[in-house]
Amino acid sequence: MSDEPVISLCGVAFSYGAAPVLEDVGFSVGPREAVCLVGPNGGGKTTLVKLILGLLTPRRGEVRLFGQPPRSSRRRAGYMPQHVQYDPRFPVSVMDIVLMGRLGQGGLRGLTGWYGRADRHAALDALEQVGMKEFGRRPFGSLSGGERQRVLIARALCCGPDLLLLDEPTSNIDTMVEARLLELLGELNTRMAIVLVSHDLGFVSGLVERVICVNRRVVVHPTSKLTGDSIRDLYGSEVRMVRHDELDM
Amino acid sequence: MVDFLQALNDPATAFLRYALLAGLLASVSLGVVGSYVVTRRITYIAAAIAHSVLGGIGAAVYLNVVKHWHWCDPMLGATAAALLAAVVIGLVSLYAREREDTVISAVWVIGMSVGLLFFAKTPGYINPMSYLFGNILLISARDVWLVAAMGAVVVALGLGFYNKLLAVCFDEEFAALRGVRVKFYYLLLLCLTAITVVLLVRVVGIVLVIALVTLPAAIAGHFARQLWQMMFLAMLFSMIFVTSGLALSYPTNLPSGPVIVLIAGAAYLLVALLARLRRRHGA
């Protein structure tokens, strides 16, 4: 793997209609780097993720994913969306969903979209990594919010990605599962770049090297320099910070 | 019931045998396509496609009688109109989402109006009722072969691309990220729906066909845990409704289309009611 950045944005601006969402955004993420996007609701975090994946097209500026336009390289990314517009009555099993990560391969199999034994192994493996191996046959609609979220993380892992993009992976997950997820992400990070969207700075601070603050504009902070002041600037109000290192004593 | 079984074997009422065969064969496509239509929530698009079929039938009848294009069969016109409607609605809903419902309504009524105008300009009396509500007396052996051939194409495509169509129906955005050509498969789904609608025009008619596309799949949805189970159950339910509808309508001399649809509708309401009761009792 080269040292070429996995993600690079330069002078990117985006707006829904007349309202600007992002302005003059520029940063890059290297291979095997882990970063976290933080910021207030409506600040443009999810929009930024969708720009990186080429699901949205910037009004100005340039987005590169693995050095290419996102549309031609995004199969190398594993993505977990914040919300799936999903109908609880949709007849689909956990395994069906995780296997979707195996679509889009080349050759004859890519043409028809049929899965083989290797695909099933990869899907089971991904489910095991998020601790959901025995849920494969369950209907997706019967799961709890946290379980559904883990299935969607497994689907992202099942893509065999070089970059993992997780939008709010911890919003429905309890503390114990969260700790396991953190451990998993740390291990995955030795093989792939990771971009997280999270409100939970306590969760990510052990994992990521840099925090990218998104609130229409983007400011990049190394985690070590993240202070109360910079968080206050970002959220625009007083935020209480929990210092995990002090609690451990 | 005995009458019905005897009539099935009677050469004088061959149409009944053809109607049953056509209905059973079409049920296979109904199961596959109906399940996609119901889970993707595009039953109103299927309804618009069904109604636009009248325009194609009218044009075909007119060209046949007035212009002496004898190869121009009503079913050919119906298929062309259904595919055209599917592509028009599909392209509009993909590229101009906010006006989707308007275009659906427009295609719906324009198709019907075109059909009625062509009927008016064709010499001799043509009763649109037989196309709107079906008339099993008009079913020929050739129709059965046509249903079998077109149904085979629909089922082969619908099952061949099962994984991709499932991904497109469940989560279009993720499917696109995996390199699935989402717009292409959406249009394919609408075209499969169009052909399926045409298969049943002879048996239950344009207006009623939508009931058989949606109701068996909706009932199956209450029992299925995966999409392929829904397809299989929808096929079975559709076969039961067609068979029992024909068996009930023949000895009572009632039009078979409405009887089939009423049985399907009653079954759907019953299943929905039972499911509601079960939920209330904390299952």
C-alpha cells in the first residue's frame, strides 16, 4: 500500500438549494489513519461523508478517493449509514443484508450478483466480528436498534474495504458492546483507514489521531490538543468534558 | 365444484381450461414481480402501467381493422403500451422525483383516453368492458402460449438478478456504492411489472389486474421472513385465488375477474385483521 492519501478534499463547497452546508473544506486522510468527524447536528458531517463517497457532487472543489473520482473507486470503501430508510416489514434476513457487501465484484458473478461459498464465509466472518454470528437467519425487522446497527457495520466490513466509513456507529449501542467495537476498530485500523462520525469524543479519543470538526467549515485538531476551548468553539456553548484518564485512578 | 371439473374436460368449454392455465402460469410471474412491487412500494406505478395498457389495445385494434395491419394483435399493443408507460414513469421518477405522482396520474388517464378514442374511430362495436374487467370467453390456446413465454422471460430475469434487485429494493444508496447500476435495475423492475400486468389482462382485465399483483404478495408478506419465501407464497396464494375464483364464477355464471379479486381482497383483509389481533395480544 502506498502513502497516497485515501481521502483528499480541496476547496470543497456544497449547498442544498441556496443554503450553504459546507464551504472551503480541505483535508486529507492517509492510509491506516483513523479520524473522527465531530460537530453539531446539521453541521454537515453526513453531507461530508456522502461527498467523500460520491453520493453527492460538490458545487465547487475536488474530492478524491484513493486518488480517483469517488464514483470509480468507492467499491474499496465500506460504509455504514446513520439511517437506513427501512420498512420493518421488509422480508429480509440479517445474512441477506450482510451479503449485500459482496455485490459489485467483477466477472460473471458480478454481472448476475449471485453469491458463492467465499461470499458466505466473508459474511459470517463479518457477523462474528461484531458478535452477531448466531443472528444470521433472523429477520432484520425483529432486531433491536443496537443489533441492527451492528449488522450494518458487518455489512460494511463484508465489503473487504481499504477504508471504513461509519456514520454514528455508537448512537444505539450500549457501553459493553461499545468497548468491543472500539477494540475491533483498533485492530482493523492496522489494515485500513477509518473515518467515524461521532458525538462521543470519549469513545473515539483512544482510537483516532485527529478530530475533524465540521460546522459548515472544517477545522482539524490532533486529538492530543483537543481542549475545552476548541470544543466550545465548535458547539458554540459550554460542553462538559469527561476526562477518562482521571477516572481510572 | 363437480360442474367446474367436468367443464374443464369438456371440449365445448375449452376457454375455461385456457383461462385456468393462463391464470396459473401468470401466478408464477405474479409471485416474483408482485413481491418486488410491494416491498419497493410502487403499487401505484403498477396501477398506472396497467391502465395505460388500454391505449395500446385501442391503437392495435384500430390499426388492425382500419389499416389492415393484421399482424397487429391487441396483446402486442398492450405490451408496447405497458413498456412505454413503465419507461416514461421510471425516467421521470428517477430524474424529477418531486413530480412523480403527477406523471403517474397523467400516464394513467392519457393511456385510457387514447384507448377509448381509438375504439370510437374503429368501425363496428368494441366493448371496452372486456378489456377493463377481463373476459375469459376470449382466451385462446395461443394466449396461453403467450402467457407461458412472456412469463418465462419475467421469471428468468426476476430471479436471475434476485440479489441485485433485493439490494436495490432494500437500500438503493448502498447498492449504488457497491457498483450496482441502480437506475437500470429500477427500470428493469418496472418493465417486468409491465409485462406481468399484460399477462393477466385477458383473465381479470386492466382495472382488476393490480389486485393480483399486490394482494397475494401483501398476504405473503405476513408470513415470509425472506423475499424468496414471499415470492413463493405469493405465487401459491395467487394460484389459489385464480382457481377458486374460476370454480366459483363458472357455475354461478358470474364474471370471473371480479370474483377472483373479491376472494383475494377478502383473504387479505382476513389476514391483516388476524395479524392485528395477534399483535394486540402481545405476540
